[in-house]
Amino acid sequence: MRQWPLVLLGFVAIAAWPLLTNDVFLQRLGALVLLAAISASAWNLLGGYAGQVSIGHSVYFGAGAYASLVCFTQFGWPPIAGAPVGMLVAMLIAAVVGTPTFRLRGHYFSMATIAAAELARILAANVPVLGAAVGLMGPPVPRSLADLSFISPIPYHYLFLAVLTLLLALTWQMQRSKMGFYLAAIRGGDRAARSLGVPVLRYKLYALLLSAAFTALAGSLYAVMIGFVDPDSGLGILISVKMVIVAALGGAGTLFGPLVGAIILIPLEETTNALFGGSGTGITFIIYGAIIVLIARFRPGGMADLWRAITAKGRRRAA
């Protein structure tokens, strides 16, 4: 509870960020940080709290992005109206993928999720309704306010902040509930959790369904803001890797870890992209690899673990 004033101050700073600068790049950067925090927080429900490290969450992100733009191209709906459709599709995919893969453990589970995501990417690249390899475009010009097509990044910033606040509130409530305790037991080990009477497979599936739904919502928000999706931008493995690294950098299994990780990683990524031109994919992989090595070697618990160590040291000095 002592940290809530600091948390409140942090959210006030995030809310004020786009109003403190006229630089469009910095305003857009704030929106991208919040979008990355939403997707990483969604992944954190499964990978952090339940300890099931999925490297295939791009399939749910892509489900949300494609559903939004398919609803626009096929039915003329505003792209955001496709978000509930994308969340439902993502949950159906999660049920199909999760039921067999949760019987695997450790890196075998992670490999199975990669295979599922790659299969989805190949299918999307060959289905005409999904735009095949070319992809899908959103509304070329805004038809109404419901299209959420803005020139300025500021409206997206506050839309993403509202969604992130909702997701964090839900996560906070979940970790204090029976489900949160069950997931903590599962993270400690399936066999130990079963010995305590935890229905392991059922609660793994619950965590996956919730995680998939919010990851799809992040994908829909991405499609609304960018106005375009193709197999690589919607279903590429780099999307899944980014979710994992953002959550691990800030502290997987903690409430605000994904947000902290996004605040650190996304500006670094966008700055290198701006300096080296294009998407900076090669530099991006180097940065991701270096962060993985540093976290594994020095702080497996991420920045949350570092913060706990610093505060504990401060309390010992005060005592």
C-alpha cells in the first residue's frame, strides 16, 4: 500500500505526457508504449501468473487485428466494432490450442505455441478474405467518429490508457481472488498444485482464455491505429517475442511489470528504428537478444526484482 502514491503519480505522468510536448513522434511513442503494455499485460496473465511461457501469442494478436479489418472490408463496419469478434475468435483458438498443448511442460509447451502461431501466419498468407500476403487496409478516410481514424496520436493515447487501466484493475482483482492463488500454485509446479487440490488444466485454460481475449483486443487497437495488417505485422513471431521481453524486463508475474518494461523497451526500439531507417529489424533482434541475456544473467525477476532489492536495502539502512 505504501507504493500506491507512487503508482498514482506515475499514471498522472503518463496521462499528461502527450500534453507536455508538441512533437508528434513523442506523442506517438506514448501511444505505442501503452499498446505494448496492454499486449504484455495480457501475456502476463498466462506467462507471468500461471508460469506458462507462450511464444505464440501473436496468433491471438493477429486474430484481433484481422477481425477488425475483415469486418470493415466485408461488412463496412467501423474497425473497432470487430474487436469483440476478434476476442471471441481468439478465445476459440485458445481453447483449441490450449487443450492439447497444456499437457506439455516447459520448453515443449513453448515450442508447441510457436508452431501454432507459425501455422496461423502461413494460413493468413494464403486466404484471400484475409488479404493473403498483401494484407488488409482500414478506412482510407474517416467516415465517422466511430472509425476512430485520427491524425493526432493523442486520442489513441487516452483510448489505450483507458484499456490498460481496465486490464490492470482486472489483473489486480484476479491476483487477490481464488484464481490468483491457484495460478500461483500452478506456477510453482503442476504436481504440487494437484496435491493441493488445484484443477490444473482447467485453470490454465481459464488463464489462457482471458489472456487471449485481451491480446486480441490489443491487436484490434493496433489495427485501428495503424489501419493496416499483413501476416508479418499481425502474426509474426517478433510480436510474441516482444510481449515476452516487455513482461520479463519489467517483471513477469507482477502487476506493473509489463508497463515498466514497455516504458524502457519501446522508446529504445523506436529510437533505433528512427536512427537506422525502416523497421530496423536487424537492430531490433540484437536489442532483444541482449536484453534476454542481461535479464537471464543478472535479474531474472526483471526491474520489479531490482526495485524490491533497492527498497529492502533502504529499509535496512533506515532501521
